[in-house]
Amino acid sequence: AQTVTQSQPEMSVQEAETVTLSCTYDTSESDYYLFWYKQPPSRQMILVIRQEAYKQQNATENRFSVNFQKAAKSFSLKISDSQLGDAAMYFCAYRTRIMNNDMRFGAGTRLTVKP
Amino acid sequence: DAMVIQNPRYQVTQFGKPVTLSCSQTLNHNVMYWYQQKSSQAPKLLFHYYDKDFNNEADTPDNFQSRRPNTSFCFLDIRSPGLGDAAMYLCATSGPGTGGGETQYFGPGTRLLVL
């Protein structure tokens, strides 16, 4: 079974600094998707960034970028120029290409941004 | 804007009293999901609909049922809520044409309190 591990329950960063959130996963599949979702307190879960496993190039969305290491099964999220609005719970998620129900979430990392 | 809507945002029910949570979407996605999320935990998939086909997770209690009368709406019925069912319930959708079909889009959630 596929599992997703986020080893950092909590992280903090100073405003305007850079922070990296870690995620590793376990799978025997070769074709899959990886996601980072952001869930602010009492607010909606939104997609931050998505990576397709067959693409070697790391995904980037404005201040958010990933370091995707397929062989190591690692998928870290880098947030540059951190803002107060980045404070949230961040979930790493995995799903296979084939099945619609096979979305696996990590336990989450709570990010605090200090002014 | 196309979106996933959940009503109500907060629901209070009594122990053992049936309750129904609602989800609607304007994304015209063919897949709809229900997740249970307890405090500071990852979302846990309860079941999903692929079009009209219902897919139940093996460990979802029988106390939880779902209905999807049409593409836009999906309901979560809890027949006899227990104290342990107090949680945030998230609805999500996915479908072709938006995000490649593999990305799930979440509603704001309904927080259920069982007295």
C-alpha cells in the first residue's frame, strides 16, 4: 500500500525567509501524481502545487516550488519569501494515475510564520 | 466562479439523531468524494462516487451512507451519530478538463458537533 510520510509535525519561519517542508512516500508504481495542499485554520483546503511523476522538471508556482526526487521518493515543498498568509497546515498527498479513489495524505505539517 | 459548496458550515446534532450533510459543485466533475477529518489529522476517505457508481472504503462504518441524486449534488447521511463522529467533513470533486482530472478540489467543509 502506498504511504505518505511528513516527518515534521510543526515548522516555523520568519517572514520573508525561506522554508522547506519534507515529504516522502512509498510506492511500487511508476506513474503517479504528487500534491501539496494548504489548509489555513478553519478555512478551505486548497491546492498549492502538483507534480506529475513522469516529468523530471520540478513544478513551480510563484513562491512555491518542489524538489522532486523520484528515485529517493522524496517530494519537498519550498516556500520562498514567506508571508503571514502562508501560515497553515500543509498536507502532502499522492495518488496513482489510474484509480480515482487512491489519494493518500500525509499527517500534515503545521507552518507558523513569525512577523 | 466554479466551486464546491458545502452546507451547512456548522452542524450540531444529538447523539443518535440522524443528520445529513450536503455538497454541491458547479465544476461539472464526474467524481465526488467524502472525507472525514479529525482535529490536526489528515483527511480520511469515506467513499466516493464515480458518476453514479458508489465506492465505499473498506473501513468506513455502516453508520455512514451517501446519496448522489445528480451530477451536482452529493449527500452524506450519518444514521446514528456517536460522539466519535464529531469531525470536519470535507467534500471534494475531480474530473476531466480541470487540473487534468487527477486533482481534487475541496469544499470548505462542514464541522459536525455531536452532543
